[in-house]
Amino acid sequence: MAVLEKIRVQMGVFITVIIGLALLSFIIDPNTFQSAVSMFSSKYDVGKMSGKAISYQDYSQRVEHQTNIQQRLSGVSNLDERGVEMVQQTVWQDLTNELILFPAIKKAGIGVGAEELFDLTQGREISPVLQQVPNFFDEVGMFSRTKLIQFVQSIESDPSGLSAIFWQLLESKIIEERLFSKYFALISKSTILNPIELRRSVEEHNVTSDVRFIMMPISFGNDTTISVTNQEIKDYYEKRKSLYEQGAARDIDYVQFTVVPSLLDIERAEADAQRFFEEFSTTKNMRQFLARNSDKVLDPTFYAKGELASISPILEDFAFKANMTDVLPLTREADRFFSARLESVKMIPDSAFVHLILLSASDKQLADSLVGVIKKGGDFETLAAQYSQGGRGERPGELGWITSQMFGGLLDTCLTAPINIPFTHSAQNWLHVLKVTKQTKPHKKVQLAVYEKGAIAGKETFQTYYSQANELVTKSNNKAALFTETARENNWPVFPAMGIVEGAKTVANITNARELSRWAFEAKLGEVSPIITIDNKYFVVATLTGVQEKGFAPLATKRMEIEFDLRREKEVKKIAETLGVQMKGVFDIEELGEITKMPVSRQTGIAFGGFGSRQLDPAFIGAVSGAPQGLILGPVEGSIGAYVFTVDDRQAGAYFTQEDALMQQQQMLGQQQDMIVFALTKAAKVEDNRGRFF
């Protein structure tokens, strides 16, 4: 709601500004007016791709449309947080395809015609997308063209419209898969490994060297004889500037005031629990009692021995020792008080094999008719293929083995239902026609009624923590130094959170922290936040300690890193010069080891083609692979030191074949495809501002 209110306020301001600009347009240049409108309207764009702005309205409409589709197909009235996020990502990917990838594919002359689409959906070359849809599987789990044709023919006769929606989604995915398949096939055909490259690749893997070498490493300390100038740092930065590209991010320090019940709150919870404990011990209507007086309603689950232990060892111990008349004494665990009674004890199987026809809640007459037909010998599978709106497994109407943990317990009734007797069951705006054909061996399970009262932080407790947070805000006076000083004086731990991206939902160990990350991107360096309330559990006060803008990292932020690299390069060069002097007139690597007081190491099987698989400097491997045998060679400047070596032996094997080389090329082609998508996206200069709104 806070986000919606913020957008509403911002839009009100925006409209006021536009009215003012409209009046000014009579007296200023039209081009200037248009620029002003663009500047203000861009604030309400969720992103940009290939120069095209994606407005908040357009994106929201797409998300709403996709949400409606997901809700209808899944049968749920509201998507959970994960479902909402998945829809938003799907819409963003669809926009990426529409504005970036598909135009590149079209530019390459690639498309999917009507005849080709028919062939992919109903003709000779069925799309792999359809071949992976369980709705079109036969009895043995294989794709069935007959099942596909039956589904296509039934689309127009489906009054719910779900079949048409499902088919439209499938067609869009089929076209998408075909376009990408053609595009990457075109790219793969343009990548050729000619005979010379093929032979070289085989040789680079099969020709191996055995060496002895001395490696003189760089020191861990700071060599005071080595200096780095400002100009060298600047030149190094300019030469490698592309490596310093970065996204926008923020760093903060924060104090988290976690609201926990006070001793007084806990005493109140205990008194409240005692007040209804006697009634809990004697009530005949447990469901109603718990609904009125307990923090938790009656749990319908029947638990086997051992299943309650992870919830509470006390409940586990009580449940399988108690009689129906026993009552667990009021018990405290942390900030909650609870008691328990056995509500029911049954012999129940762990799982059942279930057949399902899924209907809309309004189809009760149809459901009753189907039950009647099945009781008279009607084939469940045939009826499911004709009428079911979902719930298809490997065979129409076959849901398979289910347990009480599946589907949130909605179908637990199947665990106690008679075998092979169809019945109806309502749940979540759907009507189920069910038949159980098999059940595992039943054993003792208990349903436990748990009466619970948890301590809740009262108004006084909230005010105590809020006052502490307010003291930090007030004494900080919007200055980072005072924020740190005040926190230290009161022994409030200050935690850092680095690299927060725009719209982040999690900041350090705080979830649902969108308001905190949003503040971080709106604040100026050194500012202190107001009190940010999160989930009515935390009061957070933060100060902005670092700002990283999108683009290239400034030289100042990379100066120490560059200076370190330059010092290391100079030290390696200095070591190499020392080795070069020491090895003059020396013809034996062991003798050089004595002179340098460095150990002589041995390495076998060094191959140029396999340099990535060894913990050795690539420069050293390259030098070894092209060196003659029997000579002392070097120094070679590596990344961690300088090397002097001699090749003792070289072998030519045959374990790496041309087939291996071709397979390696295919693996590289897969990486190239990912790089092409990345390059196209980067060239489109994508801006993702969704975090400001969602």
C-alpha cells in the first residue's frame, strides 16, 4: 500500500507539472516543451530496451494479463509472492525477446510461416515443445499424436476457454523455440573448424612435456624499491576501462531494532492461555473453540509416529502415549504457551493411488452425472480426457500416488476413501471427481488438537523499540558520523550491507526490505534514513555509506587495485631480471637451484591444449609447449612469479581424437550462443528500473 500511495502522490505531482507545461507551451519553443515532457515522463518508465521506453502502464497491463492467465490455468485466485515474481520475470523476458532478440532474428531473414507452424503443431514435424507436454502422453508415457489431435479438436467445444488459452501459450512457445533454433543453427554453420585447426587442436592436447623448473614467487610484503606513478595508474585504467563497467549499487550501515515480547507481554500471554485452558480441557466442539480462542485452528492432518518430532518433541511424546481423555499441561516453549488433546486416532495408509477429473465449482450437476456414469461402469480415463480441466498425469485422469503432505492436504480424504468407489470433493473453487484404486497398508495415526497462545509485543513494547530508533534518528541529525557515534554510545550494533541493487527485496539478513533498498537509492551520500518499519517486527535506521553509479567505475575507486596490479607486474619483472643474471653461464637446472636457493620442481604431462585444467601460469604452459628439449630456458614472467625451466621429455599420445576436438568445438559453440544473447542485450542498452515500482 505504501508503494501504491507513493506512486499516486508522484502521479499527482506529475499531472500538475504537465498542466503547467501546457500553459507554458503557448510562449516557449515546441521542441523545448517536448523535451520537458520527455524528461518528466521518463521518471515513470520501468525500463528501456533498444531506445524504446517501457512505460509503467504497459508493463503493468502485461503483468496483469499474464497473472490472469496463470490464475486461470492453475485454478488459484491469488498468486503467492514467488508466483508474482515469476510472472514479472516472464513479462520482462517476453519484452526482451520482442524488442531485442526477435528483431535480430528477423534481420537475419528468419521467420516462421503459417504452413510451417501447422506442420509443427499437427503435421509431420511436431515441435519438441509439444512432445514434452504431459497432456499429450499415451499410456506408457510417450508422446501421442492422437492425444494432441484430440486436444486441438476439443478446443472450440471447451466452454471455459482454458483450452484456448493453453493452446495460445503453446503456440507462442513453439514459434519462440523455432526462431531461436533456426538462429543458432545459422550461427553454428558459420563456425567452421578447418582441417588445419582440427589437426592443431589434436596436437595441442596429445603432445605433452615433462619439465623441471624453478619458480621464484613475488613477496607478500611491500617492496619499497618499486614505485608506481599517477600517470602509470591512469594509463593502466584507460587501457582496461572496459573491465571496470559496473551496475548501480549502494552501500549502507544500519541498526536493526528487533521487536521481541517483553516479560510483561509473556506474562500476559500466560494469563490469557490459563483463562481458556479449563474450557479447552473439556470442550466438545474443538474446531469452534480453537477458532475462537487459539492462535492456531484445528490441524486436520493425521500424523504417524515420528512426524511430530520436528514440530515439537513434547507434542510427539504426548501424542503417542496419551489416551483420548488426557490433556497436556500448559507448557511454555520460548514465547508461546500450549496444550494438546487427542482429537482422533485412526488406522490410515500413508498414500493412495488417485484418479481425478477436475471441474469448475459451478459444474456440480456434471460432477454428479460423471459419478453416476462411472458407478455404472463408465471408463474413467475416457471421461477424464473429455471433461477434465487439469490434473492429468501420464494418463488422462491419473493423478497417481499422493500423500497427506501433497496439495496442502486438500485431498487427504482419498486416504480413507473406499476403493474403486467414485465420489466428489470441493476445494479451492474447484470440484473434484475422485476415485481411489489403491492404498498402502494402514497404520496408527493421530490428529492432535493444539491450543496455543503466543506472546505478542504490546503497544508499550513497540513504543520502547520505536523510541530507541527515534533517538538514533534524532541524534544523528542526518549525519553519518553522528549516526555511528550515537549507535556506539548506546551499544547498538551497526551492520554493513554492501552492493545493494535497486529494488532489492533482501538486504543483508533482512527480508521484505524493499522500502530500505528504495530509500538507499533515493538518499544522498552520508544521509541518515527515517525509521523504516519492516513486517511489524523490525525498526531499521540506516546511513548511506557508498554510491556506485551505473557505468564505468571512477579511477579513484580502482586506484588501489590498479596500483597493486602494477606493483605486482613490476616485481615479477624485477624477479625475472634477477633470475636472468643468475642463470648466465649455468647449464644445469639443479645447479641453478643451488645458486638461487630455490627448490627444483617437477611437472609431467603439460599440454598446451589443457592449460585450463592445471594450477599453472598460462604463460609458463605456453613457453613449455613451444620449447626445445634439454636447454635451460627463461625467465618467463607469470602472474605469481618468474620461471626458469628445462624440458626433459616430450611424448606424442593419441588419447585426444578428432571427435574430441569436434565435441569441444560444440561446447564452445554453446558458450558463443550465450555470449551472442549477452552482446545483443548489451548493445540494446537495457535499463531495468522495475525496482522503483515493484
